[in-house]
Amino acid sequence: MLLPFLALTALEPPRDEREGQTHTHRTLPAQEGGDEKPWNFEVVYTAELMGNAAGGVERGTRYLDNLDIVFDADLERMVGWTGAQLWLYGLYNNGNSISDLVGDAQAVSNIETGTRAIRLYEAWVDQKFGDAASLRVGLYDLNSEFDALDASGLFVSSPHGIGTDFAQSGQNGPSIFPSTSLAARVAFAPAEGWAVRAAVLDGVPGDPARPARTAVRLGKGDGALLVGEVEAPLAGGKLLLGHWRYTAAFDRTDGAGAETGNSGSYVRAQLPLARRDDGTLDAFIRAGVASSRFNRFDRFLSGGLNFTGWVKGRDEDAFGIAIAAAFTADPYRAATGAEASEVAVELTYRAQVTPWLAIQPNAHYVRRPSADPGVADAVVLGVRTEWSLHALLN
């Protein structure tokens, strides 16, 4: 185990064991235009102790960790490259697994990877064209911009980062935490609150045979992942409409050979419900579908409430409740005898103890883990700590 400020977690288990994983994607002041320096460097260490208290596959406790190392540079201010930004992002993960004990498919911890590794996570250049358009090229996490909402980022379980219907897809998952692929993304913001995004990504991120390596390989038959999204304002919040499709052929869930057509769509919304002094209450909801011919889960629903600043004198603290339900496809149930769904509920409280330290206890109830009739409902308890070197030194 590495010392705080020098280590962190994130990596990806086999796709048939944990369908969706994505941790909180970092942003830095230079990217947001709010810092005097033309560059920024950030190190964040996340440590998590989680235990399966009842049900699941086996009782026990696991220590997981994740180290984010991020460098962001405004290339226009540094070298005179007009409208360009450089982004480099590295990860370390210890590879421990709580889902091995729980037996769930959706992953109660979004920093679990199943493989110990140090890897390059993102490396891209973004070029602006005027005030409304940009092109981003390089190693890219699509969930940093697609299928992402601020309110759901409070929660530590994976399906609230990216929907399980999308996260399960592909031979090695889509280009998300912790394995990313080469991509080209275009974005256009025609008016305030509106955005249109589209990306073309290598269909197989990393190297499935060597999950601990940082690998960029455009293999024969990998195909491409195509994704598009429209963002629109909605009653003080936002609405996301997205669609994705792979060009490669995939094995059918009913065993009837391989064919093309692996695709899906999603709709996602975030709405402010109430304000009290410095406190806000936001609701979020998501629904998605994926082709039942190729995917274990063909429908997904999630939603939750995020209370921020509701505790007097604790303006940065947040707490919430969220639920995620992944429904198995008919062909998969017929072939395996699986149950109809896996449903996961999370309760969490994030306390910002200092500008550089946050502590987040959380509790989870997982009904029918992996939709496996032989695995009992699970109760998981955890506590997460997050240490920011950037905030500590400033």
C-alpha cells in the first residue's frame, strides 16, 4: 500500500464480472479558466475500506485505493498555440475487489479495478474553433463528457457515473475508467445551456489479455465505437439525450453466432428541487436501453437525490440516496436462468473536513447480485477518504 499523496486506485475487472466502472473525473483550474498559472498539477489519493456485512458471495473486508495524477496546460499561454489545451492523466490502483465478495455486476465501488496497475489514463489535445466549437484528439475517457451529471457524482457506486447499459458494452468495455482508447471528439455549443457532442473511439480500449498494461492497439476486427449526445437546458437543470453504436460484430447472448448491431440509447436529467439558505436539493434520473441480442442487461433505470449544504455550518457537505436497476435481457435469461434484475441502493454522506480532506461513509443494499438466483441479497458498508495534494499545498 502506498502512502497518502503518493498512491491511488482504479482499474477494471473482467467485463463479465463487473459491468460498469467509472470514478470521479478530475478537472483543474486551468481547464476551467480560473487560475493565474497557464498550467496546473494535481495529485488526489482516494482510500476506501468496504465490507460485505451480509449476504453476497462471502463476508469480508477489502481496502481499495486510487491515485489520480493530472497535468493540465493552456498551450496558448505557454507556447503561443492559439486555442489549444493539453491534458495528461495518470492512475494507480491496488487491484483489490469488494465485488468478489458481494458478487454484484454493477460494482458498489467506482474505484475498483480488479488489477493492480500504474497506467496512462488520458492524454489529449483540445483545439478550440472560435467560442462555440472544439476538437479533442488522443486517449480519452468518454464519460468525462458523455452520460455524465454533477449531482450523481456524489455517489461511490459505479452505475451513477455511467449507466450500466452503456458501461457493459464492448469487448473490453467502452473507453472509460480505467482503460481508455484513442478517440476524436467534436463539440459545439450553439447557445447557452445547449451542446452537441460526437465522438469516434477505438472499439477495444487497452489490451484485454494484459489488463495491467497501458496499451494503444488498433487491432483487426476491433471496429469503432460511435457516440453522440445532445445537452439541453431543463427547468434550471439539464437534459441529456445520447445514442451509441459499435461497428464490429459481437457474439449473440443466445449463442446463435456473431453479427453487427450492438447499440443503445439513453436519456438523463438533473433538476434543482429546492433551495434553503446555502443548501440545494437536486434530483437526477436516467433511463437507458442496449441491444438484447448482445448484452446481459438490456434496460437500465436509476435516480437519486443530492442534498448539498443542508447541514448548518457545513456548506460543502453533501448527502444523498440513489438507486440503480439493471434488467436482464430475455435471451440471456433463457440461456442462463438468471433473475430479472439486479437492484442497488446507496446511502452516502460526504464531509469536507478540510479543503484537502473529505470523508465519506456509505451503505449499500444489493438485491439479487448479478441477477444470480444462487447469491443472497447483500449489505455493504464502507468509508472513503480523499486527500488532495493541490488543496493541501495551497
